[in-house]
Amino acid sequence: MAPLPSLLLVFLFSLCNLHLTVAFRICAFNAYHFGESKSKNGQVMKTLVQIVSRCDVCLLQEVRDSKKKALPALLNQLNRGRGADYDYVASERLGRSEAYQEQYVFVYKTSSASVTGTYQYPDNRPGDQDAFAREPFVVRFRAPKTDIKEFVLIPQHTTPTNTTKELDALYDVLQDVKRMWKTENVMLLGDFNADCGYLAKKNRNKVRLITDSNLQWLIPDGSDTTVRESTNCAYDRIVVNGRKLFDSVVPSSAKAFNFQQEFRLSEDEALDVSDHYPVEVLLKSRTFKSAAVRVRSGTFKSFG
């Protein structure tokens, strides 16, 4: 058996590699008016492909693809040289005004996930007929290689001027989805506008999504999910319901992904892509779990 310091180094090195190559990555990205004009910008599309291809499932928001050309173009570039490993599922176009509508889009790797159910949430709850500007498009995924196997994602891009009301109403969506699909393994994610001037501290105790202690907010308030140097706000969030799903999260893996720094872009180049950073979290896989156990027991011998 190797000396203890050597085993410790092997253990730490193994966990780093496992996070990168084995764990299942879920992302949420406000792609800021992603439509035909952006899809024709080569540098923007290159960066988008780099961002999305890091993820096993990636929620895109602010997709404004009225001519249905931008999403196929993105998928074509994602699949170039990779076979047909990427697919997507999209909501209907959502919004109170015909002049401005968006879609929620989940892009996913077919080799690691599949869609087993979708539900376009209706904005017709009793007593409140118009809670959301863009009603959640709920998707259930099967991911056989993960520790959790199956989970539900509820996306939301709140209206900045109505953030408190929409976030609180999202709690009702969560309860409905749990009953409908008989599951506790639910993750809520997206551009919640849950910070700075859009969610005042005095209003937080009015939001059940915040006050329910059974829900875990994985992106802390001190995070900066914005590209502009002049802003520092944790608008984009990931919230986990259910002990089993929370236990399947790789510890400390939830974060904003600074693509500007990672891809060495200027602020203007990054803003051409979006004014938000993606947020992401890793789920443990069966391989991740078994390999970590082998390392801790001193039986893990090699990598690769």
C-alpha cells in the first residue's frame, strides 16, 4: 500500500478528474435575445457552442427564434464532428405581448440524457390568473449514469419588475409538479432576477421558495452572474428540492461559469454573447461514486 500522503494526493487528483470527466453537468444560461441575427455571428456561435457543449443538459433562456432558424443552426454546430449527440426540446413562444416573446429550450446530450416527459405550465391558478409573464416549461429527464437516475427541471425567467410575485408563484408550480409526477427530485433554475434591486431584502420573507427550509439554494447571494464589470448581482440561481437529489449533488460544484475569463474574451466580446454568465451544478454519477469509494479505501490503482 502506498504511504498515506501519496494516497491523499491520488485521492485529490482522482476527484478533480472525476468532476471533469464523469459527473453530470446541468447548466442554465440566459442567452440574451438568441435568434437569427446572433446565429449568423460566427464568433458568438463559437462561444455558445463552447458553453453549451460543456453541459449534459443546458437550459437556454431568452430564445427569440421566431423564424425557427437559430436553434437548428446551434444544434448543427454542436453536432458537427460529434455525430448526432445533441438534441433539444423547446417550449411554445411565451410572453404577454406579441411583440416580445421567448422560449425555454433544453439542449441535452443524447448519450447521457433523454426526455421522458414535458409539461407547459398553464397560468390559470385560482385567484391569480396571470402570475407569470413566461410560464415554466417543465421537463423530466432520465439520466441512467447519474446516481439519481431521473429528475425534473423547472425553468423560470422572471420579469424584473415582478420578481417577488413570480418567485413565490414558482413554489406552487413545484408542489403541482411533485404531485403530478410523484417525485421529490426537482430542480428549479434560471434567471430569477433574485438579487440587487429586483428582489429587495424586505420582500424575501414573502417568497416561499426562499422561506421553505426544505429547499436548497445552491448559488449563494454573494455570487456574480453578470458579465458587466459595473454590476455584481446573483440574478441566476439553482434551487434543489428533495434530500435524495441534494445528496446527489457534487459538493461545492454549483457556480457561475465565467466564460469571458475562460475563453479570454473582452467585455464587449462577452456581451455580444450575453450579459449573464451561465450557472451550473454537477450531479454524481455511479462511476463517480464507486471510484471515490475505491480511492478512500486505498484500492484505486490507476486512472484513464
